[in-house]
Amino acid sequence: SSNIPINIVEVGPRDGLQNEKGIVPVEVKVELVNRLARAGMKFIEAGSFVSPKWVPQMAGTAEVISQMERLRGVHYPVLVPNQKGLDNLLNLLSTYRPALSNSQPQPPQPTDEIAIFTAATDAFTQANTNTTIAGSLERLAPVARAALDKGLRVRGYVSVVITCPYSGQVDYKKVREVTEALLGMGCYEVSLGDTVGTGTPAAVSEMLEEVKKTVPVEKLAGHFHDTYGTGVANVLRSLEHGIRTIDASVGGLGGCPYSPGATGNVATEDVLYALQGSGYTAGEDIDLEKIVETGWWISEKLGRESVSRAGRALRSK
Ligand code: HMG
Ligand code: MG
């Protein structure tokens, strides 16, 4: 058909679970990743190699990516905040070295991609990663280089692209500059995060118009938290601006521990539902019914109901 293809990056296992009060067992995380892959998601953020002192919820990521199924054609990126996180990941990957020609073929390595992250304000960068924007860029440049040298793809995140929980309205020019800096380090794409979820379509347009002054829109992705219920509207507005990659979280899970009061990402189910008949397609392989089921399954594991609107409506049918 003539539908325009878009990519959905499923961030539930990472953004979704990093903000949970309790620690989710590794086997539940593994099953979540597996269910999402079997439901047809092609990009599944599987966890973070961050400091467990800062985000204890992500501590089992090495186990998760070692134990999950690895489906062909599916990418399982992980967040990496610094050299130590990359070293921990590379140590794990080194045990998956390609087999010699005569020996048994080995399973593919768990991941071929990392995501590095910074923000558009010093206050947020400080709260999230204990340094300024400039300090974080200095920290991340060699990490990106080392990852690229090892054949990993590198994705970038800029947080607080609309408002900051600590310093209020964000200067969109700063969003553009930080995006340029991440692309300059070799990121193939930068995801623009409305971490707080205050964005309206009008604000998203204004921000994107500024960023697009110097950054090709093909290099951008949209990452919207749904705190004010504008997630789907912001996704559709981003598509109108030419963005073709959208981050979303099954069951609407998510939140950043350093963004108090923000709720989860826009729900994957809500995005998939809204795209029907829109002229865009997230791909024939994605099974909305299975995503809905998975949203309910993980929400119930966390002791609550799915907060995805489409997930609730479709389940009660
Ligand atoms: P720091 O305290 O300045 O780092 O934290 P440090 O180097 O001084 O290390 C402190 C301790 O942590 C040391 O342990 C290190 O070994 C250890 P000790 O010597 O005290 O026993 N450590 C690590 N352990 C495991 N893996 C590591 C690691 N690094 C240090 N990688 C640091 C700086 C960046 C490490 C910390 O601030 C951190 O991990 N921050 C991550 C915060 C985070 O994960 N936030 C959520 C993800 S971002 C997000 O959600 C936004 C996004 O969704 C987009 C959006 O919505 O906007 C992406
Ligand atoms: Mg987020």
C-alpha cells in the first residue's frame, strides 16, 4: 500500500520499568521483552547499564539481555551513561564472540545498539547524571566513539525538550545545539524527549521548527510522556513535521525517576490505534491485540490496570 512506514521504539522494559517502586524480577523483564518481540516490535529498549545506586530498578539488565530470546531483525538497545556502563556491556558482549568456522554457530550477540542521553538544561542533566550539559557531552563523546569502534549503533536522547521540572520553560535553541552535538558524536538518530509531558502540539511544532533549522528531520525521533494526555496528539504532530520514529511504552508504563510527577510514555497501544487509516503504518508484523494483552499482563504483574486508553477499550470488547 502507499502507507508511509514509521518505526516504533518500544521503551517499556526500560523507561517503563525504571520508575517502578518495587524491583521487577529479571524473569518478568525477560518475558516482557519476549512478548513484545513476538508481538512484532522491531526496536525494544531492553534496559540500562546505569549506576544501580542511581536507578536500582535497572540493575538486572545484563541478565535480562543474556536471557531474553533474540529474534532476527529485532534490535534490543540499552542505555549507557558513561564509560563504566559501556565497559560492563562490552564485557558481556565479549562472551558472544563469533564462533570459529568449524565450531557450532553461536547465537547473535544480545544487542547491537546503545543509547546515550543528556538534556537541554543544566539543572536536569545535573539531577539525572550528576554533571552539566557540557560535562555530559564531554563524558559521552569518547563513549560514543568507543561503541562505534566496536560496531555498535549509537542513538542519542535529549531530555526536557519542552519544559524542565527544575528550570521551567526550555530554550529550544539549546535543544537544537545539544541535538547537533549528539549527531556530531556519531549518533544515527536523536530522540527528543518531552520528559515532563507538558508539551502541547503547538509547543512541539515550535520546538521542532527550531531544531529543524539545522538538523535533518530524518535524524530525529519523538519521545513523549503522556502526563497531560497530549501524547498521541504530539506523536501525530511530529509525523506531520516529517519525523518517522516514535518512542512508546506498552501499557503506558514509564517515567524518569529524576522527573517528579511525570507519568509514563505515550502508550504503544494508543499510538498503534491512532495510526489506523492515517496513511502511516508501523508495519504489518505488529499485532495490536498481542500488544494490548502484553500491556495488561505487565500492568497486572505490577499490581494495577493498564493505563493505555486503547488497551482498556480493546480489552473490554
Ligand atoms: P556519579 O555518582 O557521578 O558516578 O553518577 P560515579 O562515577 O561517581 O560513580 C558512583 C558509583 O556508581 C560508583 O560506585 C561507580 O562504580 C558506580 P562506588 O565506587 O561508589 O561503589 N557506577 C556504575 N555502576 C554501574 N554502571 C555504571 C556506573 N557508573 C558509575 N554505568 C552516573 C553518574 C551517570 C553514573 C549516574 O548519574 C547515573 O547512572 N545516572 C543514570 C540516571 C538514569 O538512568 N536516568 C533515567 C534514564 S534517562 C531518562 O529516563 C530520559 C529518557 O527516557 C528520555 C526522556 O524521557 O527525556 C531517555
Ligand atoms: Mg523517557
